[in-house]
Amino acid sequence: MSTARYTLRQDIGYQMGMGDRAFYMGTPDGTYAVTTFGCAGLALEEDDFFIDWFGRFYSGTHKDTDFEVTDFAKSNGVVTFSPALATATVAGDLFELHRDYTPAHINTLINLAIQQVETAALEDKVDDTLLTVASTFVYDLPTGFYTIEEVYQEESTANLYKPSGLLDPKGWQILRATTKRLWIDQNIISLTAARNLRLVGQAKPSVFSADAGTTNVNPNYIVQQVKAWLHQSRGEKEAMAIAQAIADRERRRLYVRPRGKLV
């Protein structure tokens, strides 16, 4: 099951603030302007409570936009922030507030956690875009593959791939130069021009570039690994050790054996 980046970041925010509320999220419900929004759910706190907190709109018109709180009024829960937006906030601008860490910093750590396991948490990948050309036996590979296990040649019927179209693995190799290429041994494999080749293999998990993006990497591993780093940054050795132990346990469960030939 895939998990969105904003879900991971919010889980981290909640857990890092346990016992000492350091994270809030909500929906604007009034006072819409380029530097303000109101949220009745925040009105439980006193004036100025959220000053210098770090915010982010994670959904809606202004999604993926960070800000810093410069003023807070208990009445109607009005947040004033900087920098100003190009257009006024709206009801759909779901937001989150972090006391101790910028959302950008947490996003960076989430990506780092994914990169740490990128060759262990491999994902299935299929690509049908390679088109055969007459008298051509070397082809640039589509990007994103970590391994390629099988290569099929398309049947005469478009988009149809059968077991009979599986190319003999002894008859193809990956040329791992600057540009990765598929080499076909014409003494073993006969290609038909203008047929697509289906490449079946594995890819590394992608890192995030936007909050709506998702990952299949175990969310418990990511959350606990980021928590361990954040606890370490605060000198909280016991909490760091607990989070790291859980992250290490979950990391061992991530492993997917590489299949096929390395790209």
C-alpha cells in the first residue's frame, strides 16, 4: 500500500510532539487573505502561541507551499504568516504547523530514509516503449531500471506478449557504459522490425518531489528512521535508540532479492 509524503510528515510531527504538543493541522474557515487564514480549531491556544512556528499547505490551491507564522490571534484562530502568497488562502488549503522543524527539513529526511534502502526495497517495473529497428541490435534502455529479468518481443498483434515471445537470456546483455544499452546477439535471437520489446525488471523506489507523491516503502520504517535522526539532533539518546531499533527491524523486512541482470 502506497503512502503520501504529507501523511509520513504528519505522522512524524505527531509522534515527535507526544507529551508536548508540537504539531497541529487543520482547515482554514475564514479570514482569507494572502498572509492570513482563520481556523477555529486553533482558537484553544492563547494569543501569539504559534509565532515562529513553521507551516505548510499540503493540499488545495496552495499545496506544497511553506510559510512561517508571524502572528496568532486566539479570536477566530487567525494565523498571520510570511511570505505572502500570490492569491488569497481558501477553504481547501489544508495546512499543518510544526513547532520545532521546518517541513522542508522533514521532507529531506524522508527522502534520505528512502535513499538508504533504495537497493533493498526494489519495486517491479515493466516498460514496453523500446521499438525494434531493422538490422539494429543495440538499443538505448529506458531510464529507471535497476535490473532486467526478462525481455519479450511483441506479437504481430499490437500490445500482445506471449511466453513464446520471451527472448533467450543467453542472447541479450546489458552494456553498462555511460548510456545503458540492450545488446542483442543476432546469432541467437531473431528480431522482427517495428515490434515493441517488453522489459520486465526492477527499479529503485523513487524519492518525493511533492506532497501528493506516494511511496511503497514501509511507512513505519521511514517514520521511525526520521524520528531517530530528529531525536539524535536533540540529544535524546534513549528515544533515538528506541526509534532506531524499530527502524532497523522494519528495514530488515524490506529486502527484495534482485532478479535478472544489473543495469
